[in-house]
Amino acid sequence: MNVKIVDAAKIRNTIDTDFSGIGTHGDYPYIPLGELWIDRYLKDEQALFVKLWRLERSMRGKSFRLIREKAKKTFSAPAKTPVAIKKSIRKGPLMIRYVDGANVRKAFDPYFLLGGHDLVYSYIPKKEIWIDVRSNPKDWKYTLIHELDERDRMARGMDYDNAHDFAIATERMARRKDGVADFSRG
């Protein structure tokens, strides 16, 4: 496996708004076979992501839900690692927390990337959205737009998969409106 450090913000603004910051050809067909792409902002955690890749390969054919549960048990230790909250902002009834994603990955979920909210992740307190400060600061605004839209749709009864798809579209429109995205090839 060849590890390649990439600019994930650029990928999200040109190729794939849904690129999480880590992945292989199996996750994203535009990544060449035999490569593991890791966002430059996550390069300090390269060893974790290589371990996750190995776990995924060892569990080939299993559902991602099972792989994620095994990864949580194998690589996370909730009692040992407090989540470092860098900043908190109230937005209506919601609390937006800017957290150190490395701490979240160590404490709860090695697959926590970019952000998340309470209606998807059981470890996020009710009415909270977390943004990973380990991601590119240029992405924080768009991650928040995504999480707010997705959470709102789920709170109104939409399932995660559809809410996520709509949130990607909303995020992509915001990137275009701000002039940071160029999706001229797709």
C-alpha cells in the first residue's frame, strides 16, 4: 500500500465534495489502486489510518457497520482520552463544538472525520454538532453547513442516507457560491 498525502480541501472543491480525508480505490474510484490517500491535515495520524486499512482488508465482505464496531473496540479507549473542545458556539437550540478530531478518534470512533452530530453519532451529546479542527480550516464553514442541513433533515424524519445526499448538495452549492469550488469536470 502506497500512502499519498493529499490536499483534501482541494479534492472537495474540484473532484468530490464527499471525500472524507482518507480513502482508497475501494472508497473512491478516482484513487489509483494500491494507494491510500490521507489528508495533509491528518498525516500525524497516518499509522492509525494504515491500521484501519488493514482491518478493512481483513474483514473484506463484512458490512461497514461491523468494521466500524471492530475498529472502535480495537483502536478507541473512551475512559482514557478526553475530547478536547477548542471552541463552542450556540446556534439556536444547537451547540456547535470545534473539537480535536484526533481525541475523538482515540476516545470514541477512529472513523470520525470532518464533523458529525448527535442524530448520527451516539457519543455526541444531544443537540450538538462537532467540527474536527484537525481538518483544513477552509473546510470548517462547509462542514458546518453540511452538518446543519443533514441534522435538520434527519430531525424532520429523513433517513441518514438521503439527508446526507441533500447535505452534500447544499454544501456543494455553498462552495460554488463562495467561489472556492470548480466542478467544471462534473
